[in-house]
Amino acid sequence: MSSRDLLDLLWLVPALPLAGAVTLLLFGKRIREPIAGWFATGLVGLSFVWTVVMFLALRDIDPRAHESIIWKLIPSGGFQVQLGFLADPLSITFALFVTFVATLIHLFSIGYMHGDERYSRFFGYLNLFVAAMLVLVLGNGFLITFLGWEGVGVCSYLLVSFWFERPAAAVAGKKAFVTTRVGDFGFMLAMFLIFEQLRTLDYSALEQASTLTTGTATAIALLLFLGAVGKSAQFPLHVWLPDAMEGPTPVSALIHAATMVTAGVFIVARAHPFFEHSATAMTVVAWVGAGTALLAGTIALVQPDIKRVLAYSTISQLGYMFLALGVGAYAAAIFMVITHAFYKGTLFLGAGSVIHGTGDNQDLRRMGALRRFLPLTAGGFIVAWLAIAGMPPFSGFWSKDEILASAFSAHDYGVWVVGVAAAALTGLYMTREVFLVFFGNERFRAAPAAEAAADAEPAPEEGVDESTVSPTVAFGDPPAPARLEHDPHESPRTMTTPILALGALAVVAGVLNLPFRSLEFLTKWLEPVFEDVPEIHPNSFVGGFALSTLSVAMGLIGILVALSLYRHGLRRPDEDPGLERLGFAGRLFGHAYYFDETIARAVAGPITRFSDWLDRVVDARIIDGAVNGTGWLFQNLGGRLRRVQTGLVRNYALGVALGAAGLLLFMLVRG
Amino acid sequence: MTLAAVEVTANYYLVLGALLFTVGAVGLLVRRNVLVMFMCVELMLNAANLTFVTFAHELDDVGGQSIVFFTLVVAAAEVAVGLAIIVAIFRRRRGATADDLDLLKG
Amino acid sequence: MEFAIFVVFAALALAGALGVVLGSNPVHCALSLVVTLVSVAVFFLQQDAQLLAAVQVIVYAGAIVVLFLFVIMLLGVDKRESLRETLRYQRPAAFALGAIVLAEVLFLAGRTWATGARSQRGSLDAPVDGDNLNNIERVARSLFTDFLWPFEITAALLVIAVVGGVVLARRSGQPVELLDEADDEAAEEVEEEVREHAEEGTASS
């Protein structure tokens, strides 16, 4: 069987998890845990294996791209659509790490979701998500990619609001969906423009991108970027991601760290010809990315919830990726996508393990010194911390450094400065989190029974159903009373294994694209996709080395500052030294610059008032008035006309005579 | 008398017929007694018959007279049935006026 | 001579018509109608419609008006009908319309209506098959050949009319709830009056 024949079976990659999803969603009630979990994990694992086969097959063919059409649609207007899958370096790379990370996270979920009453449905949704994501990255055109795009959006909604008994979760799911919808609107408009200009929605349209005017290309690029901004939670559509932490932690790890949020990066990379043709669009992308990286970094500094810190961190790291895309360093961006998937995945899974082990507590102020109780988790977490902070030789260093170096070499000094500043912030907030969780003083122990009564802290309200209260800790919430009566425990093997696996990868993944000519495996592999992009190289080796040193130094500064503040943990749970030092700025960061509140006032307020006006005036008075008025009119008219019917024969006879006179008159006039 | 020499052409009869018809029509509209209204209807029918016969004579055509024959028959049938209806309605009422029958009033 | 007859009987006809319309006593109206009918019969005679003249007198004046008188007597409508009009616009409208219709008919008749086309149903005067037939024969010929179908239909119509008349005038078993007790008493009063008058021998008017 030749490689091309094998590649025709590319459809199996998304089909396997899709089959799993259909089975679990239809027959979920009959499939008990943990079979459902293993079944789903197995299918995704198989999908990964098959992706590897596809990868190997792809290496054999030249040119390195193979399209397999699944379905030909011929709708109206001479618009032919060929839906199918495209195997090329970009899509296969994404498919590889998506399926790999997804398998590990499925494995983690088997233990994490233990005891949940909708266990099999969870795995059904997870599988469905993986299938949609794979359709997104493997599609051969904008239309089918959009299909996957919408699919992941739906699954994100379903999974974020999985515990929908919690009002906060339901609201968060809605918020995620609606916010990304704004971006999807941009995507759709871009598709319309592409079709109008180039008469096709396949990726073959990309080859003709240079024939467009700069204005059109800018429009298309910016609209696609709008979609990416929504999906990848960049400013100003970033608001949904922190709230999406209401979902179970595996969901946060898979969707909101490793995969769905990278869809934005994917589409910009895939549609890069449009961006390359428009310098404006590139600048916008770079600056939005850089700005978001800095912004999110500041917000993460003072968050008290372990997952919220990671959420803002994700937003910030995604900003880096867009920064890279904006300066034309596509391979660097994708490199970072992969390394980020590894270390962020580790961090999220680790957080999940910590939450699981401390009795569903997510408040950083109520943790501390957990490395003794969760050693494996701590190990993975610490490794990932060093990676994200950009410390060599961990993977994060290589990827972040490449991005910053590319920015500098492309003479985009502005974004470079912002990126470097954000690196310092990254070091700061991650170190804070690590030390508040695993080092310092223990703050989670419940006070002994005798002291509890004398304690000034108030007991939880009577009658509050704990299961509906969100465990997410918002900035400004007082720390909940310490409740843990027993020692925190390490998580079972199914949970720690993925953490350690991803952690290990976070260490070594740097080898994928070391910045030495012969070792840039990823860049070389992705070359066929980005042939038309001018290469960026540092001026000299020394220059590059100096830049690297600078970025490492910035990261170190951040780490050291955080160390000095948080080395011993928190003296009192409600006193955060960093927050106090920041004062007003700290509160601003904590409330995420009051962005949500501003939108509520600026957008929701007028819209609500407008709706109200529509209801009162247009609907009640004008429309109802017209409808009721019509009714009244006919009633009135009928009432009056009714009086013609007197019931008297003589009147009717008069009518006949009148008619006769009229007829005769007509004949007279007509002649 | 020189008047005797005036020839009575068809026009005379036609005008007379029209006059009779009009009188009958006005009477129908004005009178309230149903029997008198009925009689006015008969007047109108007669006017029409007169016109028919006039034209039969004028055009030397016997068809006109046959039509009158049928008109007569129909008038007779109509009177029979109509009077039966009137009897049925007004059997126990005092005074047969058409204005009492206003059940169809809207 | 013809003219004189025409004038006299035209005057009678119109007088009779006006009598019908203006008479307050229904019996007087019926008698006026007879006058008009007879005048019209004379006109039929003048125009070579002898059969029709005879039929007119026999059927119309002899049967129909008699029927009218029967019903008048039956219903006891010998009361004077109030000539005050209850509907305000009825009279003026009636007169106006009457005048208009008359004017229109006369105007139209003078112009294009009378086409003068014959229906080719047979002549009144010309010999048929060499014989000079009289009016009855000619009408009979026309009826039984050209107008056979209408003839049969009208026969059926007469049967229907007879049946209808019988059914409608029959007193049904259940009295119709049209009247209340006051009317019943009133009807009884009328009967009483009629009896009184019959005994006294004076005619009510």
C-alpha cells in the first residue's frame, strides 16, 4: 500500500473519536464507569497511533501534501464545495500533539471524574471535542475548518457548563459561547469575502492570495484574526477564558490550554498568505498579541484562585504566539504551541491533582507546603514552572526565546520590548503560584474542634447547598475557612502518570527546534507550508546569545522578586504581600481592569435600555397598535355596515331599484 | 275628430307600459301592506306583458305572445305560493305589514 | 277609433294603477287592480292577441285577484293601514328612483334598445301552409313546437306551486311560538269584532 493510499485514510483520525462520542452519548447510560473512560481514552489513543502512521506516510511523499476528498457538494450558483481532509506538515503537526495530549488528558479524567453521575457523558463530550478539533486542523478548506471551529465551540460550551447545577458554570458556558461567537462572525465574513474574491473556499484559494488588493487582503486577514481573537481569548475577547475555569479541570487542560485556544493560531498560520500580503494585518496581530501578553500577565499577578492564574497565564502565552505570527515567525509560533501544550497541560493537570487532593479547594491562600503530600504532582508542576518561566534548558526557554529573537531580528522592537516585559511577569506570577501551593506554611488545616468555636472566622451559612456554590475564588473574596481535617493525599496513578508524562515532555521538547541550523527539525518540517515567507535570522550568533541572556535574565528577575515575597508562604491568609505592595494597581489587576464591568455598562446597559424601549414603544404601541387597530377597524366598519341589514323587505327592494337605476345609467352612458 | 286619425303606434303602448311599471315599482317600495305590495308586483308583470305583446304585434312575431303565456303561468304560480307564505306568517298576527318581518336584521 | 279606445283605456289603466298604490283599503286596491288588468286585456285585443286577452281576464282578473281577496278576507286585513311612513328616506328615495328609472327606460328605448330584430318564431298574419290560421292556432303551434320544453317545465312548476301552497298553508300540529299571549288575546278580539259586524250587517271600513 503506497503512502498516498494510506493518506487517503486520513479520515480515520477524526472518525475514531467521533465514533466514540456517538456511542457514549447514545448509550452512555448503559456503559458504566470506568469502562466509558477507558473506551474513550482507547479511541483517542488509537487516533493518535493512526496520526503517527499518517505522519510517517507524509514523510514519504513529495510534494508534502495530500488531499483526500470525502464529499462533493454542488450547491447553487456554480459554487462547488469539496469537503475533505488535507495532510500537510501543518495539519499533521497539530493533529499529532492534539491527539497525544488528548489521550493523556482522557487518562487523567478517568480518575478525576470518578464518582460523577454523568461520567460517560463527559467522555462522550470529550471525544466529540477531539473529533471536532481534528476536523478543524485536518480540513482541506475554510468551510470544513469552520465546521470544526463551531464544533469545538459547542463542545467547549457543553463541557464548561458540565456541572450546570452550578449557576456560575451555566453562565460561564454561555459567556464562552457568546464571546467566541463574536469572533465566529468575523470568520464568516472572512469566508464570504474569500469566496467573493476568489470563488472558492478551499485552501487552494491561499495560492491566489497575492492577486488580491492589499485592502481586500487586509480585510480578510483582519476578519480571520477576529475569529482567532475570539477563539484564542485575546484582548478584547479574552473575558470568557477565566470564567471557563468553572468547568472540570481536565476540560481546562485540554481545551483551554492545549487545543481549542490554539485554533486561532492555527488559522492565522494556515491563512498566512493573506496576512503576508497585508503589512497592516501583521502589525495588528503582533501588537494585539504583545499587548494581551502583558495585560494578562499583570492580571495573573494577584489572582487567588489556582486555576484563574493559569487561565490568565494561558491568555498571556497565547499572546506570545500571536506576537510570533505577527512578525512572521510561523515556525516559532507553532513551536510554542507545542511546548505550551506540554507545560500548560502539566500545570493544569497538576492543579487538578492539587484540588482533588485538598478536598476541592482552589484557593491559593488555603494551600501551602503541599510538596510533602503530593510529591509527584509537585515534581511535574515545578518542571512545568521552570519551562514556562523560560529557564534553559527546558522547552519553554527555547520556544519563547525564538519568538523574542525573531521579533528583534525583524526589527519589531516595540513588540520585543513588550514581550520581554511580559517574560518578567510570567516568572513572577508562576513563581508566586508555585510557592503558595507547594512551599511555605501550611494554611489548609482545619482548626481543632475546641478552638473552632472561639475562632472569629464565621461558619459557612446554614442551608447553602455546597454543590451549587462555585469553588472558583474571585479576586476580592475572603479566604474560606480552612476545612481540611486530614492530610492532603496524592492522586491515583491514572492522574499522576499524565502529569509526569507531560512534564517530561515539557523538559525535553526543546529538541524539536533548537536554534542551530541542523537541529531546526520543526522549522524544516514546516517549510513546505511556509515557503513564501521570508526567513528571519538573528544578525549573528553573539547577538542571538545576548538576546537569550536578556530574556532569561528578565525571567529570573521575576522569579527572584516572587521568591522574596512568597518564600515563606502567607503569614495571614488574607494578606498577600504582592497585592499590598501594588496598592491601587493591584486592585486594578485583580479586577481585570474592570473590563467586564465596563462592557456591561457600555454595551449591555444601552442594549438593555434599547430593548426596553423597543418593547414599550415599538412592540406594545406600534405593532400591537397596528394589529389591534386593524381588528378594531374591521370591527368598527362591520358594525356600521351591519346597519344596512335592516331586515325590512322594503329596504331591500329599494336596493334593487337603486341597482336597476344604476345599471340603466351604465347602459345609457355606454351608449 | 281629427284625433281619430292619429295612428296608435307601438310607442304609445311602450310608454304606457313603462309608466305602469314605474307606478308598480314605486308602490312596491312605498306600501307596507304585504298584499298591496304583491299587487304592485302584479302590476309590474302586467306592464312587462304589455310590452311583450306590443313587440309581438310590431314585429309580426308570435313568439312574443308565447312568452306572455309563460309569464302568466309563472305569475299565477308565484301568487299561489306567495299568498300561502303570507297566510302562514300572518295567520295570527294583527295587521300584515312587511315591517314586522325583520328577523334578518343584522 | 283606435286612438279613442287607447286613450280611454290607458287612462283607466293608469287610474287603476294609482288606485292600487294609493288605496288605503286593500279590498279597494284589489278592485283597482282588476280595472287595470281589464284595460290591459283590451290592449291585448287591440294588438291581435286575442287568446292572451281571454287568458288575462280569466286567469289574472278571475283567479289571481280572487285569490287575493280570499287572503284579504282570511287575514282580516281590512283595517286601515297607516299611511304615515316610518322609514324616513323611503318615500323620497322611492319617488326619485322611480322617476329616474322611468326616464332612463324611455330614453334608452328611444335609442338603441329596440333592435327590431325578429325572433323568427312564426308570423301573426302570414298564411301558414296556405291556411289562414287564427290566433289560438298560431299560439298553439308556437307553444308546442318552439316552446315545448318551457311548456313542460312550467307544467311542473304549477305542480310544485300547488304542493307548496298546500304545505305552507297547512296548520302544523305544534303552533309556532311567534306570538305571546297579548297577541292571542288581540286575535280573539278581532274575531269578536268580525262576528259582531257580521251580525249587525255593517261592513267595516
